[in-house]
Amino acid sequence: MQVDRAIQRVEYTDPDAARHRETVTEAQLAGCRRIAEGLATAGRLAEPWTADTATDMLWSLIAIDLFERLLPGRAWPTEKLEEHLWTLCEATSVAPARDERCLRRYRTCELRAPDAGGGRVTSCGPFGIPSTPHWTDAATIV
């Protein structure tokens, strides 16, 4: 956090600091966009979000101010902050799952095509989004 604050102080007068800030911002936005687009593609992005608005909101939730206020400011452990941020994001951005067992971030479920002998198995990733792009409406939770 201290490095981020130091860069903030000089980013408008130091071209190297400005480039660093831009690189970090682009990487953060790309990560947030992957989450938002993954939810949208899986049909799990809650109303009224779009991939663009969800990207922006997720990005705003990783602002250094939030971390400074809760970690050193309120003495939250990192694990508590992580859990609460995921809960906030899931509650506001993720549409209800077909099966809530897939929604929990650290749990996995198996999806099996209902054809002969169970077919292909896929694990769910974060927010219950399948970890591979082979999600079908015919899949069932086992």
C-alpha cells in the first residue's frame, strides 16, 4: 500500500510513475473484465449489470482506500476482507445459480451430461462458472 501511495503522489509529475500507474490500472481492469465477461457469458451476471458496468464496479472495489481503511484502519485480517469482498460481489453481481452448490467460490461441483454413462465431467470455477467453455443447458449437477 505504501508503494501505491508513493506513486499516487508523483504520477502527475513523473512520467515513469504515470506509466507504472497506467500499466497497473490496465492489468486490474483486465482481471475485472475477465470476471464480468465470464459471468455474462455463463448467463450469471445479475441485473442491471452489463459487462462494462460490472468491470468498473469490481475495479472500484479494489481501490487502495478500501484496503487501507479496513486492513490497518480497522485491523481486519486479510482473510476477512477477502471473504467479505467476495460475498459483496456475489450478492450484487451474480445471478442465482441453477444449483446453489455451484455458487460458493471455494467449492466445486461436477457437471455431467445426462447421456450414456455420465459423459464429460467439468468442475465449476469462481462464482459457479464452469472452468471450461463447455457448459450446456442439458448438464446436471451430481
